Amino acid sequence: MAVRVVVTLLEETSLFELAVPCAVFAGEGYELTLCSTAPGGRQHAPGGLSLAAEHGLEALRDADLIVVPACMMDGYEPPAALLDALRAAHGRGARIASLCSGAFVLAAAGLLDGRRAATHWMYAEELRRRHPAVQVDDRSLYVDDGAVLTSAGTAAAIDLCLHIVRGDYGTAAAAEVSRRMVVAPHREGDQTQYAPPRPAPQASAQGLGPVLDWALARLHRPLTIGELASRAGMSTRTFGRHFAAELGVTPLKWLNQQRLARARELLETTDLGVDTVADRSGLGSADSLRQHFHRTLATTPAAYRRTFRAAAAQGAAAGS
């Protein structure tokens, strides 16, 4: 028996995240339906487009899987009728999946309370702020919590939908869909590798700012906390207290963050070998660099370089 999939149309929804489940679940083994979430069945889409669906929220009553695509972040309030329908579907055992910012719709329905949930890394802090009961995961490409599934942004929508196919019909079926869509059946790492390095915590010019500037110019050296403390004219213990108070992190964590950011920059912009990148970023050896990448970005330096050098090449070709 085919899995009945219902994809909800949201006002001004992202066309990419709407198209992904339509492409993945249009094949054998699934019965796909689109439903409107507004009276009249017609809704606005980006670029002046208008979307229409033959079915309304009543379609959710018989769905085995409901997919909520990305929602507009500015001023969008999910209709109360949609939230009620999602709660009712969840209550009777239907699976509910959100793509990217669609997690905000599930959170508004209370379906993510106490659950670990993914969303685009750009929206993670906003989701935490609006819905503190949600355990926001800003690293994973997707999270499968059984009856409720969530994904990060854009391409991660494909990752989650293929994961669902893999769970429903096996690896071969998911691989066949991925071949048809010309995408990888499974991607390495998590979404932290796609987020830009967070800006370094700033210290005041009257405080530790000069010491940090001095350290940033010498990241390739084996700097010690004692050396930084001496530069600041403090004991190591006093320096650690001042550092944490002014920047909110320990000196060692700050150094590792800056060295990882430097390594990412070198991998993206140069052809230097991994050993040289590790040396110039102050991470020591290639093995140490790989450990930092695995622990922080859930990928390898080589995979990271392939991803972002390819992206840079595509951007250059598009601009030529």
C-alpha cells in the first residue's frame, strides 16, 4: 500500500523546499497530495507567482506523512486551523516532517516541545528565542525523532526526504531517487561546515584587545596561555579570569576557534597541503587538524576543501 504524503502550501513559501518533497515523493510507493492552508485554495508565492491546490486541510486527516516546507520568516503566523490539523494528525500517529524554517510551524503547534529539532543555522537562535522548550540542533542536516522529523536549510530538505525513502523502502530505493535527481544519496558532515566561522569575540582597546591582535598575527606559532598572560602583564590565573569576563570564553577555546577559522580560510582559498595548512594555522599536524575538523565540523579537511573549492569555481564560472 502506498504511503500517503501530503505537502502543505504555506503563504509565500520557498519554492525550492516546496518542490523537493514533490520531486522525491512523486515516484512509486507514494501517493502525493498538495493541500492549501488558506481559504479558497490559492496562495501567494515569491516572485509574484500564485499557487493553487485542489485539496484543503481535510487532506491531512488521512495522511501517513505530512511535509511542511519552509515558511516566510518575517511576519508569518501559521493559521490556527493548520496548527489544529497538525496536532490532530500527530495525535493519530501520522509522521510530520518540516523543511528548513518549517520547524517554526511545528514549534507553533507544540509538536517540538521537549524534542531535538533541526532548522537552518541562520534561524537557530530565533527558534530558541521564540520556543525555548525546543532542543534546537543547529549542527545536524536533519533530525529523525520518530513521528516528528526536521531538517536544516535548502539542500538538507533533500537529505531528509531521501532519509525518509530509505526508511520506508530501503537504501536501493533511496539511491534510485537520488540518481533520478542527480544528487548525492548521502552527504558527509553536518551543517556547521556551511555556516561561516563565527566572528571572534571582541576585546576593548583598553582591555585585552592589543594582546588578541598580537596573538592573531602569530597563530602559526605554538602560543601558550602563559605567553599571552605575560604579554598582558598578568599572572596566568588572573589573565584567565579577565579573559573569560571580557570575551566569554577561555583563552584556549578562543585560540582554537581562531586557528580553525584560519585553517578553513586556507583550505578555501589556497592549494596548500593539509600539513602546511595545519602548520600555518597553528594546529600543528595534519592529524591534529583532522581531529579539530571532525570534532567541530563533523567532516574532514579534504572533504571541506572539495565542497568549498567547487563552490568557488562554480561562482567564478557564473560570473565570467
